[in-house]
Amino acid sequence: MPEIALLMGSKSDLPKLQDTIQVFKDFEIDFTVRVMSAHRTPEVVVDFTVNAESNGIKVIICAAGSAAHLAGVVAGHTTLPVLGIPVQGGALNGMDALLATVQMPGGIPVASVALGGGGPKNAGLFAVQILALSNPELAQKLKDTRKMQSDKVIQADKELQEELQS
């Protein structure tokens, strides 16, 4: 049963979300990916959201560009954690999506990640961190992953220093 739902406003967003999906695969977390629009399929969004918790979902990630209302609409219909990924593109190159995602009214929180770059991967990792609060095995995998990241940087620095001394 999926614990994380990744919702996207358009199927064209999928290539930008591959890092999010890869995080779930790397951590062996069941997830579902759906296309639904706050504007074009509002009834589908509300139905999915109000039933998410009873369907085993613990975290909902919403990726949307342009007006980017998906995360806000979802957050308005659930008390589950909602993470927003502002998708780059369009006339304002994602600035509109970023502003729509981070400017939620008090009382209806949406956590937001970076526009482009590491945002999609960080959304996946943030969802894993939320699940790890009640899953010690997952928490240990996160710690191991962080150590591997650190080890890679230390090794890269060591190699650089050796190159510079040659």
C-alpha cells in the first residue's frame, strides 16, 4: 500500500520529477504517482485527497507549474503533510509556481522545496524523513545515505588535493 502520493498537475511534469521517484525507489518506499489538476479536475483532486489517509497515504507531494494551486487545494482538504514542488517553466520560468506554493495563508501549511535543481529530489527526501519519524529502519537508511554523501565529498577533496600537489 503506498505511503506517499506524488501528484502532478500535468503529465509533462513527469521528466522533472524523476529524481523524486528515484528517491522512493532507492528507499524502497511504496508510492503512487497521479496526474490531476486543481483547475481542470478539481473533483478528482478533492476525492483523492479526502480519501488519502484512509488509503494509507501519509505524505502528499504536489508538483505544479504556472499558477501551482494543486498543493494549496490538497492542503485545504487534509491534515496530512503536503509538500509542494514548484515546477520550472512557462512565461515566468516557474517564479509564479514558486510564489503560489510558498504564499499559503496561515493555518493551511504547504512545505516548499526549491524551484528546479534539487527541489524534486529534496521533496522525496523530505517525505522519507517524515516517514522515518515512525520507522527506525528507514531512519537508519537516511543516516547511511547522509554518511555516503559526506564520504563522497571528503574523497573528492582528497583527490583534488592530490591533483593540486602533483
